[in-house]
Amino acid sequence: HGVCRAASNELVCAHRASGEQHGMEAMPGLLSARTHLTKGVVCFDLDVVLSQDDELFIGHEEHISRALAGTTASQATAKELSTRAGAPTLKDMLHLFDEFEAKMP
């Protein structure tokens, strides 16, 4: 778990928020993703889960289940995943990537 660097033509990738945690957010949450984007990370390993009401969220099932006292992502509503598990939506994560991409040279 960490940031990887290629030997040539450097490509920086983050896996599981490279070990940095920002509170109880699902890994990597928006804050940790923003942190890594500002450090030059351009590649992310993201797990996508589907809520009971068919919304896509970023998070690891085991972390979501722990945050929701045993409830899985597929058993939880979008509101529960967002508020109780701190999981960002895939849409929000992609919007964040778009913001940073627009700033890249």
C-alpha cells in the first residue's frame, strides 16, 4: 500500500490512499484523492460498489461494512453510504479528476 513510481517516464500511482487516512472516509476518499492529485499522483486504484438504490460509490466493502456495523454496500442506501460510511460517489470522484485534469499543462 503506497505510492508507486516507475523507473522511466515517471507515472505516479496511489493504492489505498498510500496509507494516509483522513478520518473515517472510505479509501480513497475525496480528501485523500485531492491530496494525492496535488502531489502529482495521476493514477488511482479505486474499488467501486453499488448501493441498494443503484448508486455507484468508491470504497472497499470491508471498510464500508465495518463503518455500517456489518451492513454491506449492496444492503445500504446511497444516503447511508454517503453519511455513515463516508464513501464518495463515483460521480463526485470523476468530477474531482476532471477539475485537476483541467489544471494540468
